[in-house]
Amino acid sequence: MDAAGRDDYPHIEIIVERLGKEYIGDEYINERTLEKVLYNMRELYKKIKGE
């Protein structure tokens, strides 16, 4: 298998945010938890991309 060469991160972040908001509505997690997850994802993404 060869890499597709495209960056799917923005789509993954949208999916995580959408599911996170559903989970907040269902009271599985709170807003702070979602924000922490998104922050951690962004920081890891920056490290991977070399920024």
C-alpha cells in the first residue's frame, strides 16, 4: 500500500468535534474534556507536521 499523499487531519478533527458535541448532549463527557482532546490533537498534529 502506498500513502495517498493527502492530509485528512481537518476531516478527522471535524468528526471528533461532531461526536464530542453529541457526547456532551448525552452527558458522557463535558465541554472541558472535548476542548482538551481537540487541543491535544492539534498539538500532536503540529509536532508531526514539524511546525
